[in-house]
Amino acid sequence: MSAETPASPEVRKENRFKVWRQTRPFWAGLFTILASLPIAYLPYGDVRLGNITLAMATTAGAGALIIGVLLFTLGLTMWFQPVVRVFAGIAAIVLGLVSIPVSNFGGLVIGFLFALVGGGMSAAWAPAPPVEKTGDAEHDGEPAASEETAYDSDSEAETVLAAGVPEQREAYGPATDTTIDANGGRNSAG
């Protein structure tokens, strides 16, 4: 099977998860969901060593549970509503910061770091530009005759420069050489 052979429908079905994952901030959502687990669990969890029970219970256990549930919800929001990814990312960062004093130093710093990374990734993620279908398949990888011709770099440079230069406004009054003569020597800012 060469690189030019189109994929079969079975391969496309197997890659549906890959396509779904690439169209949203998947890893940001995963890190945010992973952040929610230590933040919500540690205030209620305990470790039993024989007859000794070690509990990390704090007086702010309800606050830690709320932060954990909100982070879990924001992670799912990043997956299923990628349009609000920036809001979800910033909210995850804020909740991660709030979890430091509320939830045992942000879930022993593990949840805090996951929330910061997941929120930052979500706020920074941008969808890929749509792939434009070209007529390359018609030419079997060979460039068309119009593509082989050299382009005029001077006209392209003029177009780029003309697009980047703003238009100059007409002067409405007489222009002077010094700023002292303008407006009676007063400087006006607005």
C-alpha cells in the first residue's frame, strides 16, 4: 500500500477517536479532569496501616469537593464544548489557585499543577485551519504547468507593502515646521 492509495472505510472508523481528539483541546481536558481527583479526594480519603488510620480531613472539605467537581465539569466542557475553551481554561487556572488554601495545598500540589497545565493548554489551544482540497490528485503529484512557471516577486512584494501601509489623511490646515507655532504653542492631547 503506497502513500497515494486512499484509506479504506475500516481505517476511517478506527481513527474516529483520533479525529475527535484532534478537533478539541483533549489533553487540556484530561489534565483538568486528573486535577480534580486529588483535590476532591484527599480531604475525604484516609489510609489504613494496620490499626492506625491516617486521615487528611480538613474543615474545608466541602470547598475542596466543590472545586474538584467544578474542575471535573470544566474538563468535560473542554472536550464536548470546545467553543468555550478559553473560559474553561481560565476558570480551571483560577480554581487551581483557589485549591491551594482550600484543599490541602491543592491536592498535595499534584492537583494544583494539573489544573494549571490543563487550564493553560485549554486557553492556548486553537483549532487547526480547515484542510483545503486541491487538485493534486489529478496531477498524480506532478506540478501543473502553471505552477512550474516562476512568479513575479516584485509585484508580490508591492502587494504586501501596499496592504501594510495605512492611507495618509489630507491636512486640513496649514502645516508649520515647528510645534510652537501650532495652536498658539499649546500641546493638545485630544
